[in-house]
Amino acid sequence: MRTFLSVLLALISLISVSCKKYQDLTLAEIQELTASTDSKLIEQTQSKPYKGQEWQPGTVGGTWNTSILADPKTFNHLIAERDADSAAIIGMTTDYLVDYDMLTRQWIPHAASFEIETDYENDTLTVHFTLRDDLYWNWYDSNKKIPVTSDDVVYWHNEIAGDPEFGSSAYNSQFVIMPDGSQERIQCVRVDDKRFDFIFPRIIAEPLLATNTSIQPAFLFREAKEKNGVEGVKNILNASTNPRDIPSCGRWFIAEYTPAQRLVFARNPDYWQKDSAGTSNPYPQQMIAQIVGDSNTQYLLFRQGKLETYSPRPEELSAVVDEQGQGYTVFNAAGSFDSMLWSFNQNPINQDKPYYSWFVNKKFRQAMSCILNRDRIINQVYRGLGDPTYYFFPPPNPYYNPDVTLQYRYDLQRATRLLESVGFYKGSDGFLYDSAGVKVEFDITVPSANTMLNDIGQIIADECAAIGISVHIRQIDFQKVVEMLTATFDWQSVIIGLGSAMFPTQGSNVWPSDGNLHLWYPLQEEPATEWEARVDYLYNEGSHTVDPEDAQVIWDEYQRILLEECPVIYLIRSRGFFAINNRWDLTNFYYDNLNGAMTNWLYLKAEN
């Protein structure tokens, strides 16, 4: 990996012929300088991965200052499924059933304990859940208190996420494909106020992953549905709701919302998770999230000491590291397991558009993969602090296989050969044309708030221009991008992130062809292609194969198909850096590429 300094030196050697000092650097000297600079950058930051350490008791007090890029569109969990910013905010007020320990790779209880009962004779499986006794729905600045019950899981599963009229992204994940090809639903059954069961019609490999739902206030959603149906549910807890009317069983209350300015969260003193001294998590009395609109403002606020943490972008990293004396500490972690991706719209709703015939052609997509210059992106956008993504599953995934990798890597000559093999040709004007004589040009859509994605798009456009393809970058509000991907389908190509598949069966609404976020062509009634039908089959078989060796064979083929067909093309996984204000006691702070930045147990330093 190369730092900004090494990139700058390389650029100077290319464009400044009068600068003899850099022009004379040999490749070996540049590599030596790169390694030296990279080493110094790591040496100037701290490494503190989580290894299962116990949390040290802290003291309550203080305000945690953070920021968000956009206003919440809703405080309704159902609507927030399609808006990451809103979902993160609502997530502060809810909780989930179980946790996964990244170190031991084992599921552990969280808001509920569990027992898995497997009936091998009948090929069925039941997960028995029991909620904690100390779970409550509370309201900000109120003495009102309602116990969390099984209804808060069962009603949501059956009547909201399980009702196709609501269009929940969780709907598809409630069904299991049976050996005869039919679909049967996973039943969620109330046993009593604290106990409920998920009953699977077939044994699956990861039942806890499939059932680890969030807890939602059934008393609100039931009343809304009974009175006004689907629209009634969708209209409650909208962005104009008084925060005092929003219940919480999570760490925080939403105490105040001023549009375009800020959200204020108040600590929930009754939250069940406590330290060894009996004090509820979290420790700060309140959290203020300023709504800032762009990353540049976030950076400025952090430099001014008005934010507690900041994840520096590559172009800011050197300055952030060099200025650690200004009241903060920078930590480093090995490369992230998340990766942005590039995808192409293959929805037949657009079959009258010229680009449709290009995008559904496998060789065209493979050629686009060969156009993607990851090294250039790493150097120019990530300042050398990243690695190319050539695999489908990330290394923590139990079925990651280093031998299963992308074969269509940067090679403009190969890209040209692939295109020529399916009838594309370069005209006398230098532009590429398809076999019908249509000039090849298309858009790349990127979320407007992410400047790095715009930079990546510009590099792709430049590489495409080298072989005669005209690419136009469209910067669009993230919520509009989500609408295009899930409702209007009026996009051409897009750069976006879908998270990292730590388990092979994560993304049941993305990878199977009938998923509502099957990015390139969602909600297929039948697989549109033979390879998608095969992926559907493998996804289903892998989901039900418990033996790891047998499952590995299935998931290897699954990955190879997706890497061969290139419906999505993964880009870069960057190295992580995280800066945090020194006014917080960092005893309980950890940062690594598995768990991210662990800040839930931070408390203010004791005054001297």
C-alpha cells in the first residue's frame, strides 16, 4: 500500500520534467520510500483490536457529540428499511435478540436467550427464544413503562414484515425453499409473554442469523394497522412525530429533533445492559448529532473539537495523524471487509434502451471489469491505503476461499478483445459502437454526499474513454438512489455499497433472483438467466447444508459463478483509521476490522 506522499512523488516525476530530484527516482527507490512512509504512518497511530477484554466500570456524565449527513426521513422502522440514515437513528431506540462473537464465531444471548431444537427425523428445526425480564418500553421524560413482550417480535414478523402489502425487505427471508422446489414460511409462534418460537419447515445452516430480528413496539403498529391498514402503519412515527411519543427499549431516547440542525438523544437509564457495578450502558447523559450535509463539514467540526470521533478520508489522513497533539488520538486497523461495488441495470423494463443489450451481455460486463483500474483508484482516491477486492466473500466469512478469485482484472487490451468478440468496434472518430452502430455511452450514478465515489467514477470514466466509451457521472441524493434501485428502476450503472457478507446467507433480498434488492434486476418471478437459476439453487442448498465440507463445495461454485458473470464488480477495501477525542477514557475503546470502532462503553476521564 502507498501513502499520499508516494503518490504525490510519482505524479511529480511524471508531470514536472524540470524537477530533476524526483525524475531520477528508480522503481526500487519509490518502493523503498513507499514502505518507509507507510511504516511511519502506522507507527504514528495506535493499534488496539478487541480480543474479548472485560469492560471496566465507568461513570455516567457528559455529552457525546457526533454528526450525520442527512435528516431522518422517518422514525418508522418499516420505512427506514430503505434509508440507512433513518435506520441508524431508529436503531438507537430498539434492540435485537442475539449477538455474534466475532472472535469465537459463536452466537451469544443479547435481549433473549435461545435454544435450538433440531428434528433430524422430520427435517425440521425450532429456535426457542426467551426474552429477558428486564426489557421495557420507556418514553423520554416520562414515568410510563411497558414490558417488552413476545408480541413485539411475533406481531412484527407475522403482520408487518410478513405481510407482502408492506413490501418489507425482510419478507423474502421468511420463506424456505423445500426439496421439491416449493416455498414454505418460517412460522413465528407466541408461547407466552416472554417466550416465542421460530419454526423452520426444513433444517437450515444458520437459524439464528435468519431469526435475529429487532424488537418493535407491537402496541403501536397493531393499532395503526387495525384502524387504517397498510397506509396507517406507514404513516405513524413519521419525521414530524414528537420525539416524546417515540418509545425506546434501546440505549437511547430521541429527545429532540430540529430539522436541518440536530438530533438530541437522551440516555435510557433503564437499559438492561449493565457494567459490573450495575450501571446501565451507555455512560454519556446525552448525545447530540448535528446534521451537517457533507463530509467536509464533519472534518471541520472535528478539527474544531466539536465532534468526539472522526474517520478521516484518505486525503485528510496525513493532517489528522500529524495533528494528534490537538486533543485526540488516531487508531489504525487492517483493511475493511466492506467494499463498494459497480453494477449495471439489467431490468427488462429498460429493454428499449440501447444500454440494456450491452448490460445483459456477460462479455460486456467482463470487459467493464477489465477496465476497472483498482491500483489507480487506490493511489488517487485512497492515497495508497487500500487493497483491490478480487474475491466475493471477505476473509472472515467461513466459506471464503483464497483460490476463488476474480479473473477479469485491469487489462484494457483484454477489455477491447472481449468487446470486439460480441460485435463492438471503434469508429473513425475514436468512439466505440455496438453492432447496430449505436455509440456506447452510459451513466454512472453515485450518491452525492460521497465525494470519494464521485472520484472513483471519474477514474472509471477516464479509463473507459481510453477505449472509446463515453461515461457520464450523475451525483444524486442517496434516498433518490435507493428509490431508483427499488422502485423506478430508471438507472444505468451505479456505484454503491451493500455491506459485507460475514455469512454466506446474508443478503437474502439481494442475491436470490426474487429479492427486492437483487440489484441488477430485482423481483424476478422466474430467474431471467440460467446462471441466476443456478445461483438461486446454490444459495438455497448452501443455506440448508450443515456439514462444512459439503457446504464449502456449494459456496465455492456460488462464488465462482458470480465472479464469472460480473453482475456486480467489487472495488477496493480500504485500511481503517479512526480518531477519537482524548477527553474520553479510552480503557474500553477498541478498534479493528472485525468489530469496527467500539465506543458503547466510553466514559469521561476523571477530572484531575
